Amino acid sequence: TYQCMSKEKLLKIRKLNCNAMTMKVTNYKKPLFIHHGFMQWLWDVDGSRYLDMYAGIATVSQGHCHPKVTKAAQEQLQRLWHTSAIYVHPPIQEYVEKLVSHLPEPLNVVYLTNSGSEANDLALLMARLHTGNFDAITLRGSYHGGSPLTMGLTSNTVYKYPVPSSPGCYNTMCPDVFRGLWGGSHCRDSPVQTIRECSCPPDQCHANERYLEQLEEVFITSVPSRIAAFFAEPIQGLGGIVQYPKNFLKEAYKLVREKGGLCIADEVQTGFGRTGSHFWGFQSHDVVPDIVTMAKGIANGFPMGAVVTSEEIAHSFAKGLHFNTFGGNPLACSIASAVLDTIKEERIQENCAVVGTHLLKELAKLRDKYEIIGDVRGKGLHIGVEMVTDKASRDPLPPEAMIHIMEDTKDMGVLVGRGGIYGQTFRIQPPMCITKEDADFFLAVFDQALNNYMERR
Ligand code: PMP
């Protein structure tokens, strides 16, 4: 047991003084008191170890306190923490050069921020200035931030307040081929098949067209003419790891550009190799966005975000003076630089592909075993397991049941996340260093938790 305040006192402070809402969103009835972490593991104050299959919502990319990343942080801590952007501090430039080498042309101008919300705020402003248009469209179920501006982009009421949202933000139907109106397994860009078969023959699948019509309809019902931006996560994260039909994003980009808008890929969860097949999520859609936003895994959990765009768009944005005191501070840049180095040195992206595919295949077996698993999907270490009351109705498994399974999983030493508009999807987004053995441990625990639930329901 580690030294700390009593659990009762910690909970009291958390409830009274520390973001009162937090208690509502604590995932567990018996809260977890975390003390420290190393790579894919977390330890609680009583010394119990947990396999972290959620990584603080995909924020810890390399592993908790990854030795190389920690060393880079320690060295920079002793050198310089902060410098004003008016001086040239070499590590910042060195990092930016490294980052753009991972992006396709013409994406080579970087703006560093402190969070994903800040990055999306900036991207929206940039799109408005560049296009001279105002409106933005997002997909339902998406999360793009909690700032007043990005709250308008976010399309999940759990994260919205009953005050007027940022004006000019509209949404369209999310092309969800499991829960949505159209689509099925072969529509999806995924190596693992789902139980749902598309109602139309594979060579004549219309799901894509139908969802695109929904997007077109926004231009008839909500947006008078031209737009500034279309934001989409390459695979929805908080929305429940939702993958779109093949070519949806490509066609949507085409339509948006015809309407004068910029296409913005929110890579906050999908970036930095997590999807395994590619470094960025947008690459598996065969598109090049006009702006890419990133955060979370960019610095292995250290607060940082970034916006990357073309010189042309950056030029339009240069009409005003953009300033961000902490954005791109030397500490964040040194950490983010070590993150890029370790992704390469430790073949992290490949690990995401190998362990992720193993997980997807094994989870698909559990889906066939249990009536309450409706769908297994995702790419690399970005996986969703959608829970239902039964396969025929596909009604979302109620929150009490989800929490029960999650709690049981935790009590057996594994942490998972939840997402989806009904909170019906387990999210598996572990640190990208997990091994096949870790994956098998998780699978055994999850299997047991499902079994326990089925026996008592
Ligand atoms: N975009 C996506 C896809 C996210 O998942 C999040 C955070 N959950 C954000 C943006 C906002 O990032 P932050 O919390 O760092 O502001």
C-alpha cells in the first residue's frame, strides 16, 4: 500500500471541490485509486496491477512512463521548460521538421497547441479565414472538443450544455454500418467481418450513396450554400469506434470541396500509427485532408496538440497574429520528438497492426459465442465491441449491464473504456506497446466477465 490521503477523504474532495460532474462519469462503482504506471500497466494505491486497455482514452501512446520518452522529458526539464515563441529554440524546429516528414504534401506548416480542442478551434478559424465561409459540418456521434467553439462541432449531447452552441455548426448522419440505416460487413473498411450483411448484393451496395445523400441534404436543409469546413475523425473514437463504408470519406471530401469547404481530419485518436495499417487514419481512406488536427498520443499523455496544413492555407491565416503562450513549449516538443523516435525504433505501428488484428480476430470469436456482442470492429489498436441485448434486436445493452461487465473486468485486472451514443460500446485502445500475451490476458478476462454476466442475467 502506498502512502496517500484516505480513500474516503479523496472521494469527498473529488465530489465537493474537484469538478462535481466527474463523479457521474467515473466509470466504476468502486472507484480506482491509481498510484503509478509503467508501459501497459497501472498500479492502484493498494499495489494491485491492472492491464490498461484504454490508455487514458488512447492518450498514452508509447506506454506509461516509457523510459525513452521519460528520459527525453527529464533531460529537457533540466535544460529549459519554456521560452517565448519570439526566440528560436532548436528542439521546436527539429520536432516540427520530424512531424511534417510523416505527412504527405502539401501538409507542411505546423501550429502547436496544448490540446485537441485548441487544435480544432484553430482549424475551424483557419478554414473560415481561408474560404471566407462560415459554416461547418460534422458527423453525428463525433467528438471534436469541449471549448465553446468545438462544442458546436461535437455531436453528442452528453458533452453539450443547454446554451446556444457555437453558431454555424451542423451535423449529418454518421455512416454507421452496424447501427445506422444502411450498410453491412462488406461496406466497411475492415479486415474482420461482422455479422451484419448488407441488404444489397456486394457489387451493388448503396450504403455509401445513401449516407452521402444525407450529407447533400444538409446543403438543402441547413447550410445555405458554401461551407468553411467538414470535420471527421477517420474512425470515430468516442462515438464508439465507428468505421464508415468504403469510399465514404473520399466522396464526402469531393462534395465538401465542391461546396467551397476545407476537409479536416481529426486525428486526435487515430494518429501516430494506432490504426496499424497507416501512420494516419485518413491514409486508409485514400484522401489528403486540407488540415489535420492531432493531440492525445502526440506526446504520450503530456498536454500537446497540433494543427498541420498547407502553405496556402497558412498564408490566409497569417492575416492576423496567432499566439499561444504554451503551445509548442520545449518540454512538449522534446517529449513529442521522443514519441516519434520510439514509434520508429520500436516498430510501434507494426505492433498495432499485428496485435490489433489478433485482437480483432479473437474478439470476433467472442462475438460469435455471446448473444450480447453485436459487433466487433476497428483497425489496429483502435477497437470497438458493441454490446446489445440480443443480436436480433440490436438494442443497446443498458448502462447498468455495461458498467457491471466493466467493473468485473477491472476486478480481474483489466481496464477498458466505453463509448457510443448510448454508451453501448467497449473501447479497446491500449498503449501501443502491448504484446500478444497481454492481448490474450485481456481476452481471457473479458470472456470470463461476459460469462459471469450471462450466468446471472
Ligand atoms: N478530437 C477527438 C477525436 C477527441 O477524442 C478529443 C478528446 N476526447 C478531442 C478532439 C479534444 O481533445 P482535448 O480533450 O485534448 O481538448
